[in-house]
Amino acid sequence: MNIHTLQIILILLGVAVITVTLFKRLHLPPILGYLIVGILVGPFGSGVIASNEETQFLAEFGVVFLLFAIGLEFSLPQMIAMKGAVFGLGGSQVLLTALIAGGIAWLLGLELAAAVITGAILALSSTAIVIKQLSEQVELNTGHGRVGVSILLFQDLAVIPLLVVIPILVSDAEQGLLIPLSWALFKASVVFAVIMAIGHWALRPLFHEIARARSAELFTLTVLLVSLAAAWLTHEAGLSLALGAFLAGMMLGETEYRHQIEADIRPFQDVLLGLFFVTVGMRVDLMSLLPQLHWVFIIAAALIAAKASIILLLVRQTKRSLATAFRSGLLLAQGGEFGFVLLDLSLQSSLIPGEAGQMLFAAIIISMAISPFLIRYNGKLTEKFCNLHPSDQDFVITQDLEHEAEGMDQHVIICGYGRIGQNLGRLLDHEGFPYVALDLDPTVVREAHEAGEPVHFGDATRHEIMHAAGIERAGVVVITIEDHATALQILHHIRKLIPELPVLVRTKDDTHLEELEAAGAAEVMPEAVEASLMMGGQLLLLLKVPGSRILKIMREIRENHYKLLRDFYHGEEAIDIEHDEGFQERLHTVTLPERAFAVGHTIQDLHLWDWDVSVTAVRRGGIRGEAPEPETRLQAGDVLVLAGTPHHLEHAEGLLLYGL
């Protein structure tokens, strides 16, 4: 690596960190941040970095890992189970949108091959944006959510033949397209059969052996080898690298190692895919677009309006409600990341003229920037612009729920009917207490309902669902949902409706205990801490401690918000960036050498509480003293046990040792 390449990498990393951080703060997709980075530093922006073969080569690997990840998620049995929505709705949407968009492009002067690819590019939506936004809004299992996922599944599948077709369209067409296209499809079929055969007969035994070695490095190396080898195989057959990666992902997605593979491949995928979108942004020439900027906005607006309208009409043809159809259209009205993949490939092959490609790039970027807001407010937009109310399906759900809870009084509402929710339901049923449960997993709801349990499909964050569950007459609400953001949302709704209603919340650990209590939870039960408490009670019982004493200890620990059990030594475990963020309290020991600043001072003199750090114990001469008095004067050799967040502990240690 020469110094110039290193400078390019440093510039890209620096600008990317700043831009993506800003986009995360604004709750916009990081993909847009990477595109902006490319526009800013590219040859048509500041000109700091020129698009060259090195960046293009690395960007290709980003596409390879993207297709590999899509292949891992692709489930043939799931697709067969949803074949009506996937092939019916998805196929119709892609075909109709491609025909309309391609026809308009052809009428505007593009050659037939370019118009066909343009139509295909505009027919695709952003899987990354839609799935992430729906997951955050707990709408994946709603009517419009399931429709959107079905259409996206077909769109992802449709990319594969397009990756085969584009190289054929740019080849010498003197002999016509039929022979080369047939030959390419034949090669793709052969490669598919070979890769799937290898996967069936060789990969599962291979990964069994690799797993037995219990080496994370070996496992990751094997995943990289398999994905890149499959990509190389399709490339050698005259097809695209991405096609082989998709087939390898689909092959490994059917094994029991799928989730571990996803975790191992994600760092490579995210970094290289980010670089791909940076290189896409580097292709956007803002100066050349300025005279035609009005056309860019017109294309973006037309894309959003046309796709939303097409999807609305198609969904209505399936006898779904108008509300579900309208919301489905809003979900998928944008362009997508696969559109960039196909557009970039088309521009490299000179299939699409540069000026038209620039306008398409910019229009898709604008549509993707608007999309998060359309998805976030899809319900409100549906009611406002169409004067629509919840769909017929939602009405039926609410009606059934109202009928179930009609005769109940002082009953329990369980939000989340997973393992814990089901156990609580059985306990309540055993003791004769009435309850009604809500969940968003249609399979759980169907099976439990068929078994006669009072469980209904419903989103507990919605007022009408909680009203239907009889929240005004309820005695207690239990929230067993693991996601604390959803639990907080439910808590806020309950506090607005019935401020005095007691709410019991289950959490994975004690990270958000105070936040949930501040939001109005009567009791918060952190699983990890409660498991320690229950196991400790059994241990004391085996040690012949009287049962009354054990109950008293457990009651005092709970009343003190688990203070005795919450702090612990974290060691070298990885920090969960998504959930921990370095704000969870932990224990840390500091040994005072002879010349330490704290030697000779009392604990009170040091004002450690200014950093929200407490001294939980002092060990001196082999004797450990719990909860030392503030007047305790520290000596050389003392071991202090501190409790606080990592950031505050770092400052406290500097103060104790150096007075800083």
C-alpha cells in the first residue's frame, strides 16, 4: 500500500464517520450518508479522490457480501409458503413498474436495451430501509408489513436474472440476443446445480468438522472461502460475482450455522458495502445536474407517486383493504440499493448514457431520503389523505378482542406472548385469574388461540388495541417484550390512559431499570438479576438458612432495586454497542501504590460522587470492608472496589492515582 492509497482511506474514513454519525442522529439510513460522502469527496465534488480501479474492485466485494447476506436470509420453504403474495403481488409489481418506467424511458429517446434496464432499476425498492424501519415501528407482522416483505422478497430474487442479462445486453448484438441469452441462462442453471450439489453433499459435513475445532478464526475463514469461491466460480463461467455469492448464501442459509455465519460476515459486509455506496456517490456529477435539477425532482416525485399507485392498485386486486393497500404503497415507493448495483453495472458497461444515469442516480437518492418519513408516518398519512381508518382486518381483530375481554374485570393484560408470557398465562389460569394476551407473531397467536387460550394478534402500542383489551377495567398490565424501546412506548400509552394502573415489566437485564421505573413501571423484573436472586435463595436454603430469613433478604434486595446484585466485573466481554453504549454500571478495582494521590486522603475528601462513582468496599491487609464510611482514610496498598460507568470509572481512577 503506498502513502497515496493510505491518504485516500483516511479521508474516506474521516468524512464517513462524521457524515454517518450525523445521519444516525437525524434517524436517516446510513446508506444515504455513504452516498453523500462519495458526492463530497469524489471527482465531481471536491475532487479529493478520483474513482479508480482499486476503489471499484473493493466496491465489487461489497456487492458480493450484500448478495451473500440476502442469500442467507432467503428461505425457499418460506417463499413457497408465501408463493401467492411473493409471485403474484411481487411479480406483478416488478413487471408492471418495469414496463411503465421502461416504456416512458424508451419514448424519451433511450435505446430499447437501456430502457428495459431502466425500468428494472426503478421497479426495485430498498430492502434495507423498509425492513429496518418496519422493525423499529413493530409493523413487520401487520397486514401492510407482510405485503411489503412479500414484494421485497420477489424484488431481491428478480435481481439475480438481471445480473445475468445485463452483460448479454452490452455484448455484440449482431447475432441477436436469443443465442447469447440462452447460453447465459444455461450456464447459470449449470452453476446453480453444481453449487447446490456441493452445498448439499459437501458443505454441511465441512462445517460440522470446522465447528468441532471450536475456532472462531477457522470458522470465519471457511465462510469467506466458501462465499468468495462461489463468486469466483460464477465469474469464471462468464456470469457475475454477485450471482455466485447469492447462491452460496442461499445454500448456507439452510444449515444450522446460518446465524453464526451472519454474525461473522456482517463486519466485512457493512464496511465493503459502505465503500460501494461511496463509489456510487462518486459517480454523481452535481454540476452537470444543476441545469436539470427540476427534472431530477420531477423523476423522483413521479417514481414515488407511480410506484405507490401501482402497488395500491395491485394490493386492492387481492381483496385487501384500501388502508392496507395505501400503506403498502407508501412502504415501497422509493428506489433501492439493488437499483444502484444494476445502475452502476449498466454505466460501467455503457449500457445507459451517462447523462441519463446521473439523473437516475440523483432521483433514486432523493426518493430514498424521503422514504423513512413516508414509512414512519404511513398510518397518519393514510388517515389524512384518504380519510381512512384502521383496515377491515384491524377492525376484526379489535372486535374479537373486545368480545374476549367484554366480561372481564380486574383482569391481567399480557403484552407479549413468548415463553415468559405463556408461562404467566398458565400460572394465572391455574390460579383462576382472568387474562388476555397480545402478540404480533401470527403463528404463536394462531396456535395458542386454537388451543383455547385468550390470545389475540395486536400491537400493544396502539390505543384502540388496549381499549379493546379492556384496559379501563384491568387490574394489572404485564409487559414481557424484550425490546425496551417498545416497552417504554407501551408504558407511555398506559400512563396517558390509566395513570394509576400498575404495570409489571420484564427486561433482559438491569440496564434500563431506572428509565422504565421513571416511565411509570410499578415493578421491573430484570431476568439476569432475578435468576441470580432465585438461585441465591436456593443456595441459602441448601446451606440451612431459615426460609423466613431468605424471604427477608430477597425482599430487601428487591426494595433496594437489586443494588447488591447489579454491579459486577465485566472482564474482557465485548460491549454491545446497540444496547449498552457504555452507560451500564460495573465494578472496577484500583490498588493504591505508595505515591498514589489518594493515599492519606479520606474517601470524602476525594469527592468521587462528582463523577457518579461510589466506593463499595475497601480491602486492607487481606480484610475486606463493605460500604466503608466517608471518613475512612486511605493507605498505600488499599484495594478500592469502585462502582460506576466505564467513562466515570476512568476519571475516578485518574483522580485516585494521579490527582487528575
